[in-house]
Amino acid sequence: MKILRMKLDQFIKQQGMTQTQFAKRTGLSVSSISRIINGEREPSLRVMQIIYRASDGKVRPDDFFTD
């Protein structure tokens, strides 16, 4: 999950967004985004798809499985 956290965190920062803004973009809670980035939560397939779409494909589902 280290790669995913890094990619998601980097994507959010590169877009000049906050976790709150990205959460609004995805429809997920801020705590869910924060917990994924901090490694406290592994996203479900549905959440992976939501993040993929919200990141315009830059954070891909296969990123979730790379360690």
C-alpha cells in the first residue's frame, strides 16, 4: 500500500488540492481519504474505481496492489 499512498498523496498535491477538496471531488469522506493516505485503510474495489475516475486515471487500480 506504500506506493498507493504516495501516488494518491502526490496526485492531490500536484493538483494543488487539499484532501478535503479531493474528498469532495470523489464523494468520499475526508477521513476515508486521509486513512487511505496514512495506510490505515485499504480501499474497496468501488473506492479504487472512484479514485481512478477522480484522478483522471493517474492513480490506477493496479497501484493499489503494488507494494
